[in-house]
Amino acid sequence: MAETTQTEATPDKPTAHGWCTWHKGVAEGIRLISAIEQGSGPGVSLFACGPCRDLYGLVPLTDR
Ligand SMILES: [Zn+2]
């Protein structure tokens, strides 16, 4: 009886609800992937949902 411990989910963290930049839609459990600092104007924050992080191999900023 093997238990699967490969889940990357972090159940202790609340799931964020917001815009996923990668599939261009609203999703649950999004994480901040990168915040692009710009010289002028607001920086651009890129968020990705779980499936997109798996698909594109994205690593959340806080996990680096
Ligand atoms: Zn997505």
C-alpha cells in the first residue's frame, strides 16, 4: 500500500482566486510567478494557476 506524496499542493495556504496570465482566465489557487519591475509605471505581476504551473514548469516566487 504505497502512499503518494508527490502532491505539490500546499494545503496550509489559502487558495487565491484571480487571473491566470498563462491561460488567460480566472482560476483558483493561483500563485505569483514573477513581478516584472518597470522603470516607469506599475510593475507587472504574473500569476499562474496549478495546471499551468505544471504545464509550463513554473515556479512560484516564494518557492525559489
Ligand atoms: Zn492557468
